[in-house]
Amino acid sequence: MPRVTNTPASKQRRKKIFKRAKGFFSGRRKLYRTAKETVIRAMAFATRDRKQRKRQFRRLWNARINAACRRAHTTYSRFMADLKRANVTLDRKSLAEIAVRDESAFQEIVKLVSQSEKKTTKA
């Protein structure tokens, strides 16, 4: 009776790993066991870093908004509180983009928000 080796499935499984290991150095690309370990590890890092990218971008946007607020003689926390009070629904990403690309527009937003804040405290 011939020996059954499940060749097509095994070959596909190895091929899938080697395809993902493309670009790795030396045996990490050529040797199946090493390539498999490296691919699994790389996938774990990729999953972790997709989460971290979101955090890092939010930190960047906050830093940019804070810098623009300081130039407008206010603080980040006061500005964000005033935004909420004025019912302005711009998110941090778009605020940071405005702060970087169009400083005068950001200054206008700060003025608008601070004026609405003064109106609510007087009333």
C-alpha cells in the first residue's frame, strides 16, 4: 500500500509561510521552522502595533493642538473644554491638521470658542 503524505496540503501550508517570510534575512526566509517562528512573531508585533498606531497618532494630534493653543495664549485643556461647551464637533485629527496647515483659521476657531465661552458665563 502506498504511503500517503498529504503533499498538496503540506506544500500549500509551507508555501503560505514562505510567502509571508519574504524579505526576511537568511534562514528566517529559507528554513521552514525558523520562517514559521519568525512569521508568527511578526504577526504578533503587527497586531500590537496596529493598536499602538492609534495611540501614537492621538498623542501627536494632542501635541500639535497644544502647541497651536499656546501660540493663541490659551491651554489645551481650556481650549478643549471650551470646544465642548460651544458644541463644536471637530475631532482632534482635523483640529491638528488645521493647526499645522492654516494657523490663522485655528486662531479664528480659538477666538470663536473663547467668545462663546464668555457668553455662557455671563448668562
